[in-house]
Amino acid sequence: MADKSDRWEENAKGKYFVDGNCIAAKLCVAVAHKNFKMSDSGHAYVYKQPESPEEEEQAREAVTGCPVNSVGDDGEDD
């Protein structure tokens, strides 16, 4: 389970985030490219929170598909 206290600073404010355990597998970027990007330092982050049901579904897929559980949903929309 992703640790919200270890979320990358680049993450957009909101419920989805990527934490410091990211291994740059890029699954989140592949399934939710409208919401996740790779940083210059080699880890993924949420650059935009989902704004549609389609984006929400893709972000959920990123959460469940991350091989190291580094993508999280803290349940809070901030």
C-alpha cells in the first residue's frame, strides 16, 4: 500500500499520489497518461488529478496495477 506520508512533492494536490517506493515501471503512465508523468529524476508522479469518469477509472487501474504498490488513493479530494 502506498504511503501518503512519503508522496513525491511533484504530485498534484488531491487523492491520487505516487510515493517514494516508485521503481519507474511506468505502468501508471501507460494506463493513465493524462494524469501521470515521469519526472526528470526517474520516478512517476501525478501531474493532474482525474477530471472525468474515464480518467478516474484509469487512475484506479494505476493504483491496482502498480507492481510495487507505489500509486495510492488516500480517499481525500483535498
